Amino acid sequence: MVSEDRARLSRYGHNELRFKRTSSFVRFFLQFKSPLIYVLIAAAVVTALLGKWTDTSVILIVVVANAIIGFIQEGKAEASMQALTRMMVLDCTVLRDRTRKDVPARKLVPGDAVLLDEGDRIPADLRLFYARNLNTDEAALTGESVPVDKSIDPIPKHGLTPADQLCMACKSVL
């Protein structure tokens, strides 16, 4: 690695997805950390003090059901993140120092010119500056059912979604 590559790698870090895993026990009890849940629990306490046991039961059932649904959704999101890390590209071809090199995708740094061939997976979010007959399958990112034609035209305005940025190719799609 050239010193410029090393400097960028130390500044920006490795090109990899990171997420913090929490235990299932902690993830379940974090579902109760919400102002709405606090209000519902307070309402359950008030209805219990008033002797309205049916109302108290219904409120507590809603609180527990909300926690279970949130727990399941977070579990699915965590599984999706793990699936994305498995989809990571291991190696890619870059142009560094006017030389074509194969490097591990995790060693990509901003400023690298990534060379893509037909059928390659995209190793990082990329801005396209040369493309010929390029289209990408962005179903995992946007839900589009057909490949999207890409171009090198600049983004027409700020704030566009990734699906509308035709001069960008996003990680793990192609």
C-alpha cells in the first residue's frame, strides 16, 4: 500500500459494515424504553389503583405485545445486517498509481478508482465517472424489480434518494 492509501485507510477506516450486537435479553427490555410505554404503564398503575382490573390487564397486554413485536422486528433487522455482511465482496480491482491492482474490498479508500466487469458485485458506494451500458440490480436497496440503467450525468439536485442518483452505484448490488 502506498503511504497515501495508508493515510486514507487510517483516516476513514476499513470499508466494512459494523454493527453492535446486543443480547436478546437486553434487546427485549430496551423495548420498554419509550415515553409512550411509560405513559401506558402509568395508566395501568392508575387503573389498578382504581380497581379496574380489566382495563389494567388490557393496557399491560398492549405493552407486552408492543415489546414482543419490537423485539421480533429488531431481530429481523439484525439478521438483515448479518446477511449484508455475508454479501460483502472479498476482492476488487482498483486503479492505484496508474496500475491495475486486486485488493481486498475492505482496504478500499475514498479516491480509489474501482474497475467493474460484467457480473461483479459493487464493493462500496461508488460515484461513476465512466460507464458503458451499465445497469444494476438494486432490488435489495430500493425494491426495484428491473435493473436500473446507470449514467455518468451529475446528480440534478440535492436530497435525492439512492434510487434517483443514477451516477451512483451502491454497495452489494449489480
